[in-house]
Amino acid sequence: MFHDYYLRGPDRDTVRAGLLAAGLTVELLGDDGQPQRVPADGVSITSPGEISTGGEWDAEGNIITPPTPVPGWHTNLRLVRLLTEAELAHVGAWILDPAPTTPYRVWA
């Protein structure tokens, strides 16, 4: 059983810092010797990032009505367990409740 969380934080860097502080991501040295952030064990992460809704285009692909940006930086988490209280202290305020009924990106 998986536990999915849809987050909307203020911006990319703040969300990345919160995930690291929560221990949901960890920094490892890559093959090039540079630090890389990867999901912690039992955590899957996908970041649609900045998303928009709506919009209308004509048959040639020209914008008739521009899409509306949704504020914030969007990140989806999938865990094999519930978030802990310590993790929630870092990312809990960003959890969308209720979760989107039609998420921008879903797990396959």
C-alpha cells in the first residue's frame, strides 16, 4: 500500500530545502563528485513544478485564451508508509487537503 501526498510550496528552492530537512531527500555524491539530491529509501518524488490550468488554442496551436498559472511549486510524494510527525513539521503545511481529484501528474 502506498501513501500519496500532493504538495504546493511557495517555490522550488523552498520545497527542495523542506524535503531535505525532513529527510525525504538525501544528498549523495554523484559519479562526478558533485552532491546530488535523491529520494530517501521508501520515498518516490515527482515534481510537476509550475503548472497551469485552462487555456484554449485554435487548430493551428495559437493561443486563444492563455492558461492560468497555479501559484507555487508542485511536488508529489509517494511513500510506503505515512509521513512522520517530524517530516510533517517540514512539509505538512504544503499538503493539499483535499488532494486533487484530477492531479496534473499521476503515478503509473
